[in-house]
Amino acid sequence: MFGLNKNKAHSSNGYFPIVVDMHSHILPGIDDGSQNVATSLELVKGLMQLGIKKSIATPHIISDLYRNTPETINTALQQLREALQQNNIAYEVNAAAEYLMDDMFLKLLSKKNLLTIQDNLLLTEFSFASMPRKPEELSFKIIMEGYTPILAHPERYSYYHDQPKMFDRLKELGFILQVNLLSLTGYYGKGPFKAAKYILENNLAGFVGTDLHHHNHLNAFLDACNHNVFEPFLGHKPWNEELL
């Protein structure tokens, strides 16, 4: 499972658990995802090959790295939509954001100047470098402002790998946990794989997503040996269906 076969499939004949991808970085030129429109179109074609019909793109907003705004995000969204139309690609793309819960995020939260996945669903993330000291305060502030926080890829935070009960705690605090599908292929290593398995087997996840950034991610999804890894963990049902 952890070794990726270099023999890429030309079409997705296996099971893929979503038709709506609610976490990706396919908007051109505004974060560490797609760097231009041409790449964005290639990534969209790959998602379509997997059977996905709609993306909610979620570029990073990080105070010291990607200071995106609704304006920069919507400009990139419009560029991609126009390119899809010009190339006769029938694919729905909307946009929200992935918010690192830093000081800038707290200021935006107080102003309610945030882009949501749908209604009040807000995609958030912790720092990979250090454990949040008081996640209960973060969730409380978000909920009190009228949002429901989705926590992106909790299985990838290595500081929780030796304390999996923290995933139960995060759900108790009001976070909806979102697992990256690549974690189930072993793409990020054994730690994230085991954590994703724990989250899913204990019914702690509310959403799954691709977190697609680039061609390496796409190639892992298209790899024939990964076509059947999802069903044992996710069941044979469409996840994220409420986002259609």
C-alpha cells in the first residue's frame, strides 16, 4: 500500500469516494498549489478522470506566507472559470479558503470577513510545526461567531500521532474532521495513514478531500494500485454529497 506504482492508469475504473471535492489548491497562482491556468486545467481534467464533478477550491490564507483575500481568490476563480469555458470543459468550480488559525485569522473572524465551504462551514487548519495550546478556545471563538469549523487533515499533525484520543477530543470541541484521501494511500507515510485509519474507523470524520496541489498528488490518485484502497475505510457511499 505504501509503495506507489509508477504505472499510471489512463482512466479511473476503481472506486473513488467523492463527486464533490471540498479541499483543493487548484486556483492558479495564489498559493503553493497550481502556479498557472494551464496547470489548473490539467488538474481539473485529472479530477474529472476520477469521476469528480465539482470542486470547492480552498487556497491558503496564512498571515506570513499567503495573505489572500476574497478579492484575490475570486479573481483567480474567475480566471479558471473562463479558461474552463474557453476550453469547453464542463466542470463546476467554486471557492472558499483554508484558514491557518493564526492571529490574522482571529482578526478576520471578528470581522466575519471569511469565505465558507457552504453556509457557515469554515475550513481551518492547525500549524504543522507546533501543537495548538488551547484548541478549545479556537473552536469556541469560531462557533460563537456563527461558524462551524472544519479541521483540515488532522491525521497529518504529527504531534497527535502518539495520542489518537485527541481526535475524539477535537470532535467533542465542535471541529468537523476532514481526512485527506491521499493519507489512505500511504502518500504521506505511516503516521498519517494510521491516524486517518483511526479517525475513520471511529466514525470521527465528517468530510474527505483530495487536498490536491500538483501533478504528484494527481498521479498518486490516478495510480491503478490505489484505485481500491478507499472502500475498506470509507464504505461504498458518496462522501461530501451534501455539498452538491
